[in-house]
Amino acid sequence: MAEAAGLGKRLGGIEFHAVYSSPMERARRTAEIAGFLNPLITPLLREVDYGDYEGKTSVEIHQAHPDWQLYRDGCPGGETPSQVYRRAHDFIDLAATSSGNVLAFAHGHIIRAIAVAWMSLDIASAIRLQLDVATVSILAEDQHARGLKLWNAP
């Protein structure tokens, strides 16, 4: 159980007490490459349900809907921004049950939603957080507030 929870596992000098992953293979594979063979799988970290937009690029979506924004408009037949935001808060609540640092392997849009939920910002502000693939971000809390300690680091 300790290995599954990540207890005692280190990455970059940080010890993790819980390691979570999206159920999607690409997230689980990234966890494995990083040395976390048995992360706790949670659907809270799955990528946004794009509904009718699944498989389409942003360019294709914007050709039909030029001012579309995921975090403002959601996806027809998929998740609404409020549903994504609720899921982000639910993951924060889950992570808070750990007694220490938590590591999550997930997908860009849900990670951005978790970041703004962590800082109590409106979900629409997630569009302003640029996030590349295979990067590291750290959410932290001090005596004053929750914030970003590191964002989008290679």
C-alpha cells in the first residue's frame, strides 16, 4: 500500500505521500516513466469531456465558432465549465486527505482547472494559464494564501 500511495517516493528532492493519476493510459504511462509504478487512479483527473468536439483541434473548433473558449463555453455534448470546476475542487478535497505532498499525473485542461480552483479564481481564468506537455507545476499554500509556486517548468 505504501508504494501505491507514493509514500516515501521522491521526485526532484520532494517526498510524496500520495501519487494520483488519471485513468487514461498517457497519464499512467507518464507516471510509470517518472518512477511511480502504482499511482492511485482517480477519474477526477481525467481530461475534460469534449463531447461533440472530441478529436477536433482548436483550429477546427474556432473555424466554426471563432470566439469559443473551453473554460467559458464548455463543449456541446460534453462537460460544462462548472462541471470541470467542481471536479477540480473534488480532486483538491481528495488530495487534502493526504498527510503530505501530493503528486498528480493528468492532462492540461484539468490541471489548469485545478490550479484556478486551488487559488479560488473563476474557472474562466484558466485560459490564461499556458501549460505545455511534460512539464511540472507546483501548487503551494502558505500562511497567507494558496498560489502557484512553480508553473509550466520543463
